Amino acid sequence: MNGASREALAAARERLDALTDNTSVDVAKLAGELAAVTALLDREVSLRRVLTDPAQAGEAKAALATRLLSGQVGGEAVDLVSGMVRSRWSSSRDLVDSLEELANTADLTAAQRTGALDNVEDELFRFGRIVQSSTELRAALTDKAATTSAKSELLGSLLGGKANPATERLVTRLVTRPRGRSLEAGLESLSKLAAARRDRMVAVVTSAVPLDDRQKQRLGAVLAKLYGRQMHLNLDVDPTVLGGISVRVGDEVINGTVASRLDEAARRLAG
């Protein structure tokens, strides 16, 4: 992507992170809706050109996207797409590519929330190896004459009940909507997205009262030292929280069961 599209995608990624860090957002549903919008714009060339026309005002393009999508997808997806079309894109194709990336990232986030991201990454890798070792399977999955339902049914027999639901959704979208890519290139792209997502750790912080900026910075530094990675804080306020603060990173909860860590975090916050 050229400069304008890179900047637009970076801004869209930040907006998606802000959405998916909210635990009340159904990220699997959001992923499906973004994938549906991707398919729409991939199919409707004239529409995506209008939505990326630099001669049109950003607000006008956002209003058009809102009118088209409202009632078809949820509010989070509408807001995200509307924000994207406000940005400047080097080509209309870049908007569709970016929407597809966000849809896949949302599905990977759904896996991350349940602690299954490592499994999904491994399943994508193993599926790629299986395809690589079976010319017959690869031919069936890439056959342009085969219907979408036939390919979905085949994938269901291979992955259904055996792989994480996010893995099945990601692979099914890739196979049924290749968008000009080879199966191998698509799987490699998904694996890279999964690896990037795995390196982004998220801490869900519940406190009795809102944390100020200084406290957030101190807590972030403590957690980064404990886990050896930079940490994104997702903050919730619950007056009933005992002890003032609870922190969850993946499956680990820093509370009375990890008292030494909580005490250290509390001392650093107070200091």
C-alpha cells in the first residue's frame, strides 16, 4: 500500500482495537459483518470507487456508507466502516483489502479472548501443511468450478468440531472468497496476523474507582515487567471489587490467588 492507504489502515486498526478491547462487543459477530462488507465492496466496484473518491468529502462518503449499511450490520461495524471511508485511500482496492484484514483480526481477537489464539495459529499452520501435502485436496479447495457451498461442506468435514471455530471461519472465508490470492499466500497472511496479535497482550483491569493517568502508566509498566511484553490496558470500574483492583491477563487473574503480584502492583500504584 502507498502512504495514504497505510495511514488509513493504521487508523482503522486503532479503531478496531478500541472496539475489540471492550468486552461487551461480540467480536466474532463483528468479524462476520466486516467480512460481509468486504464481500459487498469486492463485488460492487462502482460503490467502492465512490467510497474512496478523493474528490468527495469524507463526511459525505461516511453518510453514504451509514445509509447503506444501517440495519444490515451492527452499529460497531457501521461506525468502523464509516470511519474508514472518511480517510484517504490510494486505491479503492486498498479499502477492501483493509476491511478483510480487520475482519480476520476480529476473529483472531475472538480466539484470543478465550485463550485459544495459540491453538488457532497452530491449526492454520497445520492446515497449510495438509494442503501442501495433498494435491487432491488443494485442487478441490481451489477449483473455480466448484460452488461455495461445496467448498464450505468440504471444509466443514475437515475442520468442523476438530478445529477452533475461529480457525474454521478464517479458512472458510479464505477458500470461498480467495480474491485472487493463492491458498498458500492467504494462509501465510493469516498466520502473520495471528502472530502479530499474539504479541499484543491485553490486561483487563477492574478497579473500584477510575485510575488516573499516572496510575495507568505505573500499572502498565509493572505488568510489562512481569510479562516481558508491552501491555494494553482495558479498564473497567466496579465499586464492588474487593481490594481495589483486579487484573486479568489471558487466563491468569492477579488477585488473592497471586497475592505477591497484586501487592507489588498496589505498592507501585500508591508510590
